[in-house]
Amino acid sequence: MAIDYRASGVDIDAGNETVRRIKSLATSTFTPGVLSDIGSFGGLFRLDRERYREPVLVSSADGVGTKLKVAFMTGRHDTVGADLVNHCVNDILVQGAEPLFFLDYLATGRLLPDVAEQVIAGIARGCRENGCALIGGETAEMPGFYADGEYDVAGFIVGVVEKTKVIDGRSIVPGDALIGLPSAGLHTNGYSLARRIMFDLCGLAVDSLVPELGTTAGDALLAPHRSYLSAVRPLIDAGLVKGMAHITGGGITENLPRMLPDGCSADVDRGSWAEQPIFSFLQQRGGIADDEMLRAFNMGVGLVLAVDAAARADVTERLMQAGEHPVALGRVVAGGRDVRYVTRA
């Protein structure tokens, strides 16, 4: 008996419809460097060599983890795409790079054009807000590989920085100041633990109102992953930043040391920032130890900057003028590239 591709679970027509829907979303992000249209085998991008004497390309790839499970539960698919872009933008920002272009990978068991369109709409929105062109990607329909109604999405970003302005933390020395910028909740990490606490231990549904949080469980967990590009870019251009750490999986404990050179550690004042309600809620309801919280979640700090102590007041003022709420997180001390949590009076 003859069968076709659709009978085996792959709907080529749905794929074509998805491409048709997302083409205008992608082209809305195009910048002058884009030389190809959506649908080409590869995306073409021309680097503006007049802006850079020695351009260095910086790339990164990431996903949004099991935050996707919350999107499936709520039926809201228009936010995780922007989360993905912002996460990737921050990852290259910490090395001084500004984003050039972005590609996405969306894989699912059965392709639903409406859902795919929502996801890509979020990606396109994130790209526009960060001045980053969405120049291509892949939508894969893999029947039997994903559960019905589920998908995975990943992003790939390329940015550029002048070689003399690469931020690698080498100039960090003991005595430098650490400045923290607030997150907007969990961002894209710690969701396996957060979901276990909220939905398994507490028995909440995504639409359950959580008085301690002033919102529903679903809304609290879908809070967006912030981009720090607009606030931090002027500081980089002014040469005021020695190092940066994007606080993702592993929390401050695991990520802050990644920017430190040998011979340096970080003293972080645990009382220097106000803990967001979502983290207090998860810790109390889950009975989680402090050390575990600091390794599983960002605890309300999404980005850490290392600056010269003499420049701290200037940097803080500039960040406040940019609409940020910086905190004096601590300082760099002599040590073996670790984080020490202290409480200062």
C-alpha cells in the first residue's frame, strides 16, 4: 500500500505555510548588512569594515531550557523567543560585542503554524529591540521525537567587537568594584527546580494566583529574560568596564568567577540587594538551602560588572540615567577565582 510523507507524520504544506508566515517577521529585523532573503540555503551578512580596524567576531548558542514547559502549560508561546534572543545577546555582550545577526532552530513532533508563528514573532521582537538581524534558521518536524504540543527552540548569535575593546577580565585586580544589575525573575535558568516546587510540591496550576507574588504562577515563571545591551553599551564604549558576568545557570556562584583572572576572587555582599519575592517563595516552599539557591538561580542579579573602584560612582550614575537600578554588589579580592558571600553591616 502506497504512503506519502504526510502519512508518516511530516506535513510539507504546514512547513511551507510556516515559512510564509514568518518571512515578514524576519525581514522586519533586517539591517543594512543583510544581503540575502529568507529561504536561501545560507544567510548572507556583510560586515561594515569601515567601522572596525580589527573586528573580532563573537558567537554563542543557547536555549531557554525547561521554561518551555511553562509555555506549553499556559499556551503562551510569544515570550520564549524574546527570552532566547536576550539570553544570547547578553552572552556576547559580556565580551564587549554588539549583535550582528541571529539564527534559530525550532524542532517539534507535529508542526503547528500558529504556534511556530508565535515563537518566531518573539524572536523577531527580541532581534528588533537589540538591533540584531534574524537572517535564517531551521524548522524541523520530527514525528515521534517530541510529545504532542511540545517543541524545542535554540538560538545562534554572531556579534562583533573591536579587538582593542574585547572585554576578557584580564585587567581586573583586587580592589575593583562589583556592580550588579537586577534580573526580571528567573530569566531562563532553574526552571526544573522551580516547576517541581510550584506544580508538584505546592500543587499550583499555571493560572493559580500566588498572593506572595501578586500574580499567577504562570506569569511569574514567564517573566522575561532581560537584555542589558542598551544600558551597558555606552559604558563599554567609554572604556569603563573591566569584566562582566551574565548570571545564568549556576547562579552568581558559578558565573561570576568566569570573568576573574588568576589570583582574584569576589567578595559578594549578600545583603546588598533586595531579594525578589519569587526566590523567597521558592526557597521557603522548597526548603532549599542558601548555597543551593545561589547555585540554581540568579537570585535577582542578572549581570555583574567589574569596574575600577574610582569609577564606581560614575558608572552607577550612568546606569541610573539609563533607567537601571544598580547595586554595590561587592569587590574583587585576592584569591583563587571563587565567590565568598559576606554580610556587611
